[in-house]
Amino acid sequence: MSDHAEILEKAERLIEKLDVLLTEAAERFSLPAGGENPAMGDGRVFRWTRRGNRGYLKPIDFRAQVHLEDLLGIDRQKETLVRNTRQFLEGYEANNALLWGARGTGKSSLIRALVPAFDDEGLRLIEVGREDLRDLPEIVEAIAASPHRFILFCDDLSFGADDPGFKDLKALLDGALSTVSDRFLIYATSNRRHFMPEEAATTEGSGELHPEETVDEKISLSERFGLWLPFYPFSQELYLKVVAHWLSVFGVADVKGEAIEREALRWALARGSRSGRTARQFAKDYAGRWKMAVDEGRK
């Protein structure tokens, strides 16, 4: 045997041993078959996580930073989603929901704020990454024995034209999977109403004989959501109202004034966005500077 062949043979044996070790490690650190699922415990928020070749629900240390009363300017969206969630928790018919629109306007915050609002009624939240959408049957199976009801939360959801997760979620929402359960709803957020950029949702100039069929396919996923809740950019008046709210929450005295408003508007201009997120970020910065100045003045 030549030196070259001998080296190749040793390398192959080493690879085989490593493969065995990695498989054993993955099994050792995965949830044991039939073991207790965290969804049965006291956790309120979970994240679907893969370890090795298995997935499980990982509890998240959740501390609500935004409550329903903090979300201003989206009263209709808030009222609709709260009503839908209450129907779901009380065992009545309810819809999956798509929250779409401008960034930073409260889509994700509204969903997360449902957790403290309905904690006593058994609501649990599972965050599911876009890349894990193909695991939805496993997730549904993992919560099947739980006494709680779950919101599966897909944040900032979007797809490419040929993304496999697109058809998986579409099938689940359409009730085509055998694992469909009345124990969960899907709430998703997206900057786009149909999850795809316009160039992926159009076939103009593609040469297809029936381009309308391709367009229908691209928008069919969003149609699986019974509720469409649009979120729009903030007006200047609403933005400044939200700034004043958060300054008050953070304990700043005298939250109104032309000087503060000018600072807040410059902050928004620098970020190219008037939104609830931008307002809260400005308020945190201003509150920190204000409190530091107050404390230094006391020394």
C-alpha cells in the first residue's frame, strides 16, 4: 500500500469515528424520547431549538418590557388581536393573524404584549424562526399533551420565490397536515403583506402562458391568515405622543416642551423613521442623560 493510500484510509477511519461521536453527542444532549416537555412547566415563552437531529422547546427568560397600554396609535389592530386571542383561549373559533406593514410600528410588540395580558388564562408563546417552519408538525406534536394554548409566533416572516418553508407553512395553515390542532394559532409579522418582494410576486415579462396562476400561488400563503392587520408609519403628532408616553414611563419629569420635541424629531430624521420603536429608543437615550444629569447635580 502506498503512503498516499494509507493516509486516505486513516482519514476515512477518522471521519467514521468522528461521525459516531457527533451522533452520540447529539443524542445525549437532545431531549430524551418520551421525556418531560418544558411546555408542561411554568414557562410562558419558548423558542423552538434544534440540537443535533432533534428539536425541543427551550424556555426563555421573558420579562415584559412593553404592555398593551404602552402601544399607542394602533387601537383598532390591538382591539382586533386581543378579541381574537380571547376567543381562542375561551375555546371559540379564532383566526391565524398576519400583522404587516411599516417597520417599528408595534407588530412584534403587540404579539409579545399578549403574554402578560393573558398569562392567567393559560396563554403560552412559542417563537419559531423562519428556518424552522418545516418543523411545525414536530412542534405541534410537542405541545399536544399540554393543558395550555399556544401562539406560534413567526417574526419578520418573508420568503424567496422557491423557499421550501413557504409551502410547509401554507399546508399547515390550510389544514392539510394530520397534526392540525385547536391548541395553537399562528401569529406572524412581515413588512410585506404577501411575504415576498414584488419582483418575486410577479411574472410580468416571464413568458408564461398563464402568469396569473403564478401570482396567485405567491399570494396564496397570506390568504391562509384569517386576520390581516395593517400597520402604517406614524404621523409626527403620534410620534411625539409616543415619545412623551415613554419619557413618562421612564420617570422623566416635564416630558413636554419644544426643546424635547425638536430633539425627538432630529432623532427620527437621523434614523429615517417615525415609529414607536424610534420613539422608545429616543426616550431611553433622553431619560438616561436626564437622570445622570440629575444625579450628578446632587453630588
